[in-house]
Amino acid sequence: MSVFCLAFSILIYFAVDFPESTGGGTRYMRYMPYTTVAFYIGAATSMLCGFIAMRVAVYTNVRTTWCCNTSIFDCFHVAFKGGKVLGFALVVGICILILQLIIIWYRAIVLTSSIQQNEADITREVRQLFEMVAGYGLGGSTVALFGRVGGGIYFPIMVSAMGIIALTIWISFTFAGMYGVLATIGMLGCLPLALAIDGYAPIADNAGGISEMSNLDHSVRENTNKLDAAGNTTVAIGKGFRSARLA
């Protein structure tokens, strides 16, 4: 995966950053491959989120199985809290934070904020800004392709947290300016909750597998089956959210 990201980043540099640094880009783009750097940051952030998600899921799987010995309500709360960690802590806490820091960093470099600039120059610089920031989402989406092989927790966290946010903002700004960005933020407002219910499903499913392989009491397996049935519903809801955002 690292080799693929390296090769892809070289392609991004010669396709995006190099033409800008030698041609029509701003004077700041002559000194740094901004899109390529954003790509690396996005890929690293996606890997970090996937690692944390799996660690949280592993611990939550065992705790959910244990709580099924006592009450189905307790095990549901444990499984859903695990999903909320994935949705709120990773997406809102880590991914959005890093995205915002990149925008602030690039904005301070790219936007000259001169009073002599006309509206066309400002629009061009802002468009270049979001084109460079789009590398962040592309890096996360690239890692998410490999995460798709792992399935379960990996893919929804990586692709939703990285690819949809940054790329959607760029596309919205291209066609509708800041109105498109505001509309995108409103549309993505439900993203943490959608990922929470999406992360709940594999946790409930894994709890059922653990109870069966551990030869626990049949009542435990019945509780995990109920959780798994609810998980199938939440997966369908989560796919609906992702389809609506992509549309």
C-alpha cells in the first residue's frame, strides 16, 4: 500500500503540482507541491483512523459479548457506544480537524488578500486552494481502496471520513462557490451519526461470532442474534446515507 501511494503521489505531482509550479500557478506554488503534500497527509490520516477503528472495534466486540450474559440492553449500549467512537471521535475529531488545519495553512500561503485584487483573481486563488486541498481526500480514498479488502470497520470509516468530505467540498465549490460549500457542510452534518450506526453493525456481528466460538450459553447467542438483526438494518440505513451524500 505504501508503494502504491508513493507511485500515485508521483503521478499527482507531475499531473497537478508540476504544471502549476512552472506555469499558471501563483508564485507560492513554485516552492512546494501542495496537492502532493495534502495527498500524503490524507493517506496517513486514513491509515491512522483505520488503525484506531480496529483497536476500538476489537475491545468493543469482547465487551459486547460479555454484556450479552446479563442484558440485551447493556450489550446494545456498549456496541452502539463503540460505533459512536468511530463516527464522532474519528470523523469529527481527527479527520475534520486535520482538514481544517490544512485549509488554514494553505489559505495563509495561497490567498494574498491584496486590496488591489479584483474578484476574478480572488476566485481563481480560492479555486486553486480547494483544488490543492482535494489531494487530502484523494489520499484518504486511495487508502480506503485497500481498506475495502479488509471490509467491516475499515472501509466505511476511511472512505466516508476522507474521500466524501474533501472531494465533495471541492466539487460543490467549483459549481456553486461558497453556497455549495455551505450546502455540503449541512449535508454532511449527519455523517457522524451515520458512521456510528454503520460501525455498530460489524461490532454486533463479531460479538455473535465470539459467543459461538467460545461455546457460551445459548441465551447469549440469542441476544447477539437480535443485535445482529438490528445491525443489518443499520447497515442498510448507513448505505442510504452514503448514497444520498454521493448523489
